[in-house]
Amino acid sequence: MLSERDLERYERQLRIFGKEGQEKLKKAKVFIGGAGGLGSSVSLYLAAAGIGRIWIVDHGTIELSNLNRQILYAEDDLGKRKSDCARERLKRLNSNIEVEAFSETINEKNVNKLVADSDLIVDALDNFPTRYLLNRAAHVKNIPLFHGALEGFHGQVTTIVPGQTACLRCIFPSAPVPSAVPVIGSFVGVIGCIQATEVIKYINGIGKLLENKLLMVDGLNSTIEEIEVQKSPMCEDCRRG
Amino acid sequence: MKIKVKFFASFRELFQEGEVELPNGRTMRDLLNFLCDSSKRREGIFDGAELKPYLSILKNGQHIFHLNGLETKLDDGDTVAIFPPVGGG
């Protein structure tokens, strides 16, 4: 049930999807892989929107060079664990939601356990090898996956529904070795906010999702285009389910 | 046959997108060879005779890795999307 405080707090968005929609957000459990640039904007906006349970995982500690884009953190957080600061920041933003934050490295052994029981998975990672683990886990557990990635002014977003859409491996069969890529905070925010908007739309069953569509965002030339993508019958990752 | 070619990310600046006219029965390798008409463009796509690893090359939304690689046959009206990987977050 929404409280009087909830009704006041979410008044502007209740105009869009009503009390029923807000209840759906409150009941939802979202797993966010990564509390860096993408994870910052995704988690802050999902917490603000009233997602009832947010689980966020990142093994890192906060460095000065994170602060140009990782808006979950501030100068007095330097040297602290991202998971601790993310939990505190999200709870400070919205004390009525549950936040669990784990300082872990996502790997083959823990991935299924970490995402278990979540309704949605957000890929806010900074490397493809770990993204592939989330992609597999999403298909094993039949949980939708919201992918975002970027480099410089080029970003991409897609929404993956197991069994129905192209998976990450259908679109990107192999990926380069992870490296520190150039990132501008405002632009990683754009990509994260598109992911968060997809999550809110999915939970409410409204609008058109980026299913079988890879959204290509060019921040430098201010253009957004869709590429139609298809599930591959040959794909090892989503064929097994 | 006419093939619609679209480039994204940094390939936008390197290539010019549009429709390419090729004789019938040609493959993705033929299309890419046609598109790589300068050494700079060639370096963007190829590593010797083979594709640079990790490039996304989609024929009508399917990655050619899941089709027949460079030998994937093209048909009139196909759309090909080509872009380098972005992996940060």
C-alpha cells in the first residue's frame, strides 16, 4: 500500500502511471551490476522513482578519477568501498526503499546467486566478459536484462527479454579485453538514464521497449538511431536458456 | 543488387554510409573490400585478410559470426550495419 507520504513524494509520476503503477515499482526488485558511471545514474534514478528493492554490486573503492562521472560519490568518500557509499547515498535519497549493496566481483560462481530473486537485471558494468556472465545468468533465471555501454561520446542501449529477443551474445559474439575508456560524466548519465527509463517502462508495461533494437546514441553529433537486431538460432548463450 | 550500409560510432567519420551497388551473388567480404577503398579505411576493418576481431557487422540484424562470416552471401535489399565495440560503463 502506498502511504500518504508516497502519494506526495511521487505525485508527478503518479500522473503518468497512477497508484497501480507506483505499487508495481514499489514491489519490484532490481539488480544492478556495477556502481560506476552507469550504475550511479541508474541507481539514483531508480531509487528516486521508488523502486522498492535495489541490489547493487561493485568490488571497487572510490578514487579521485571516478568523480568526473560516478555521481553516487563525493570527495569525502575517497578510499571507501563503493558498495558502502552507494548504499548510504541511495538510502539518504529514499529511506523508504530497501537497498542491499555488495562489495563483490561478479564471477561464474556467484552470478546466479547474486541475481536470484531479482525481477530485472541492469548491466551497468564496464567490461564485456562480466556482461556475458550477466547475460547467461539472465537467460538461466529468465530475468530481463537492460544493457548499456559507452566509450567517449558513443553509447548503446538494448533491452533483452530471454526467449524473446536477441541476447547480448547474439549481437556481440566476442568482445575486446577490458580497458579504461574515455568517459564524460554527462554522457554516461544519458545512457544510464535511458536504461533506467526502460526499467520503469518494463515494470509498468508501458510504451515501446528497446527489444530487438540496439539504440545507438551519438553524443557528439546529437543523433540517436536504432539498429534492428535479431535473435540468432546459432547463439550458444540464449539457445540453452 | 543494392545493399544499404550503415556505420555507427567512430566509423561514422571514417566511412560514408549509403547504398552500394554490387553484382549479384557477392559476399560480405566483397562488400567490405569495396568499402575499404583507402588504407585508413582498410585498417579500420581488416587485420591482413581477416576481419579485425570484435567488430560488429550485422546483416539484417544478425551478426555475421552467427551466419557465414566473411563468406555470408548478400541479397538485394539487405541492410548491413558496421560498428566498432564500445564496452565502458
